Amino acid sequence: GRIAIIASGSGSNMAAIASACDQGDIPATISLVISNVPGARVLARAEEKQLPHCCINHRDYESRDAFEEAMLQALRDKAIDLVVLAGFMRILTDRFIREYYGSLLNIHPSLLPKYPGLNTHQRALDAGDKESGATVHFVIPELDAGPGIIQARVPILPGDDASSLSARVQAQEHRIYPQAVRWCIEGKVELRNGKVWKDPSL
Ligand code: GRF
């Protein structure tokens, strides 16, 4: 399997998936790391791990379509078969999603369908929720609404703020994202007729 990771930020999920590939837990190679943000920490981490990486800055393109076409070209050039969004902070158009439909994953820091969009941790705290978590899902055109593959739950503790809650959720992200990627690479999870199919052995 040939994986691409697309990220805008620190890249801790990228690093967790890369480690799982290194250790043989995921039978695949990270063939490309793309960031849309020049200087993002994810690019430094990719460099450190000697993973092929590039910056495709959306600001260098005159339209969202042109930006996405540049990313699609990079993915095609590397014959990528699984695209993993890991803290990628741009909305993708239908055209992009269609090209990798069923091979396009995202992780979202909430117990979807709760709190799609931004500021999930603060919203969970403000609502007085007793738990939060993260969800790995297939990407469909509707934002953060794709069918879920795996979820992790964490407690919300007295005294939590967005940053302490985020750290607790992220520790779980680093566990469930490699797991979901592994299932997809092994063909144990698929998007079929708009729903998640799981191998009975799981
Ligand atoms: C994660 O919390 C993920 O759920 C969200 O963006 C964050 C990315 O973190 N979509 P990192 O760049 O992987 O450290």
C-alpha cells in the first residue's frame, strides 16, 4: 500500500502512522506527506523521518480547484492508494473527494455526529459533556459527516480546559488512526454503498 498524508499543523498523527508503518503494524509505505502550510511542523517531522514531502500552499493558487488539482497531480504521480487527512484545515471539493472516494480518511476530535467543524473541545466543555473523544471516518462531500470507522472516548474531568482535554483526546487519536489505516490497507474496512463494511473478523 502507498499512503499519502495531508496535514496543516503539527503532524503528531502523521508521526503515529509513520511509526506504525516503520514497525510493520501497517503493511504500507508513506509515499508522500503534503502540507498546505509553509513551515508547518509536519514538514519538519517528515524531513526528520526521511519521508517524501512537499508543500502545496493554497495561497499560491488562484482558485480552490487549481490548489486541489496540484494536490491531485502529486497524489497521482506517486500512485497513492490511500489518502489520510491528519489535521488538514481546508475544505475539499466534491471533485477531489470523488477521485479518492472510499480511499480518503479523516480524523475529527469529537464523538461525531457531535460537534462537526471547529473548536470541538471548547464546545464539549461549554455543553457540560461528561465525555469526549475522536472519530476516524471516510470523507464524503458533507463536512465531518462521513461514515465512522472507529471512535475513542475519553472522560472530561473537573478542571479540564480545551488544552488538557485536547491532549487526552490526541493520545487516543494516535492509537485509533493507525488502527483505522491498517484496516483500510488490509482491506478489512471498506466504504460500500455509502456505509462502512467491516470484515467479520474484526
Ligand atoms: C487533531 O486533533 C485532529 O483530530 C484534528 O487536527 C489535529 C491534528 O493534530 N483534525 P496533529 O497535526 O496530527 O498533531
